[in-house]
Amino acid sequence: MAERILVVDDDRDICRYIEVNLTLEGYEVYVEHDGESAVATAQRVQPDLVLLDVMMPGLDGFGVCERLRADPRTANAAVIMLTARAMPADKVLGLTAGADDYVAKPFDPPELVARVGAVLRRSRRMRDLSPLTGLPGNFQISEEIDRLVRSGRGFAVIYADLDNFKAYNDRYGFLRGDGAIKATARVITGVLARHAGEPRFVGHIGGDDFVVIVAPGEAEAVARDVIDAFDGMAPSLYDPEDRERGFIEVHDRRGNVLRFPVMTISMGIA
């Protein structure tokens, strides 16, 4: 599906010029010539990126940007400001209003297309990052695997999952559970940093599930190191009394008391 770009400029020749160049690159392009129409169209089509002229009659680019950021339908759209005013104060004002980048007029079409591509790539990556761990999510995991398949290089995928995490979450609550997941991410990334081979990639599928991609010859060593590091860290996640006795007690739906040992991490390699 083509990414949607809204071009907003009161100069119709510039709009047409930009529209042609971006359409040739495969983008789905919408055009508006004033601020109020731009906001309405953005709310309707929910573009991936807005190329926004600063100086327009009525609602200017800064005002449009603020309106877009305040609306949940358009808050996540990337915004590139187009302006003939390249003074630092103007750039600061635009960035404060919520712009992601600035392009000064007159612009070079290949540079503008490159800036658009770069901002969209950055936006995709930011949207796909796990808000809990900051690690790449499902889109980037799939993208990395596809890239390695196309390259013809050998690689190993390690799937990591926490054992007894649900019981831990039930016993201590979701905030402590989130802390355990973040601690697991730190363990995995810390181990991978000590292995110099390529590729080296860690992704967070969600919940307590992670994916690690490494060279085939390193997979077992990485998995063993992660398990050892996790086993050393896991007891610190528990209250002293639970840590000392080596298990937690959780009531099931029927009121029965169940015992669960300290969390461990399981890792499967393909």
C-alpha cells in the first residue's frame, strides 16, 4: 500500500511540481492550498507525511502543524516544513509546533524526495518501537528477516519467552511485570553486545516474547549466555521472602493456592 503524502502550499505551481516528483516515486499524493482545507483533508485521509508551507494566508503552517498534533487522527503524521524563511528562530518555531524536518525554498527535487523518504523511514521505525523496551517491533523484525533472506546469508532466529511470567504478573501486578520485561530486554541486549558477529538484532514481539537474530554459529552460545545472565538476574525481581523460599504463591480462580518457581527464560533456535 502506497504511503500517503499531503502537500500544502498556496503556490499552485510548487504544489504541482512536488506532486509530480512524489507520484513518480510511488507515493499517493493529496494537495491543498490553504491551512483550513489542509487540516480537513488531513483528518479525512490521515496522511503518513505532510509537506507544509509556512507562509500561507489565514491559518499558516505553524498553526496547521499545531492543529495536526492536537488531533488523535493526525497526531502521528510526520511533518516537513517548506519555507523561504530559513532563519534559526523560524526553524525553532516550526520544531516547537511539532515539525520533524525543515526544507528551505528553493529546494532541489532529489533532495526533497530523499528527505521525504528519510523522514518516513524514521517515522515507521519510531511507530514500530516497543514503548516498553524501546526495541524494534514486529514490522522491523519481519523487515530484518526479509532482508537477510534476500541477501542469501545464513542466520539463526532465537525465540525467547519467559516461563512463569503470568504468575509473576498476577502476584506482583503489571508495573512489576513491565519492570521484569524491561530487565529481560537489558539482559538480552547486554549479552548480544558482547558477541561481535553479524547479524546482531533484537526485537520485542510483545509481552514477554523476544526475537534475537545472530549468525548460525553463534546462536547456541548467545542462548546459553542469555539464560545464564537471566538466571543470575531473575531472583532480584522478587521480594526477599519469595526469593528466599524460591517460589511465589498465587490463587487460581477457584481459590486454590498454586506455587510457581522463580522465572526462567526458554529459547528456541531455528
